[in-house]
Amino acid sequence: MDLQNINCEAPNWEPLEGLHKLYPELFSMDDFMWMHSINGIECYKHRLMRNYINIDSNGDFWKYTNLQGAGGGGKHGYVKIDDIEASRKLYKMNEYQQQFDARHGVHQ
């Protein structure tokens, strides 16, 4: 991983905003915090679940993982995931958010 390509200063909401325009019922922009970008991948953390959704400017989804499998020597990095895996993550985050909001009387 090239640490010189990490941006922790200037948030880029465009990839998440683009996804939200396609699926406004799936999540609220307020549910996420921009954390950083690395090598063109924008990393957004869900405010309650603390899980990430990582999107590049092309709308491709990524996950941060162990590149050598379980116990693989500590090499980690980003790998592209398909839209189905990404949508499962978003649905799970949305379901959790709705349950939390219902328990705490939050209305959106």
C-alpha cells in the first residue's frame, strides 16, 4: 500500500452522493462519516455500525482485507468487490440504522 497516496484532509463525498442518488431509500448521507481516501478509493464509515463502504470515482466498491488469507503474514490491502456484496453491506447497515432509530424514537 502506497502511504503517499493517503488523503485525510479533504473529504470527497461525490462517490457516496452518486450512490445515494441511485438508491436514496437505501441510506441517508448523514449515516456516514468520510474517513480518508487512499489510491483513489474513498472510505466512508457508518456512524453506528462502524463498518466501511469504500467507493472509487468510477462507482466501484472495495474492501480492505488480508491479501494472503487467514493468518497470511499481515499483508493487507484493498480488493474490488461486486455490487451484490456491496449492496448486502449497505442493506445490513440500513437495517441496523432503522432498528436503532426505532428503539430510540428517531424519525427521519
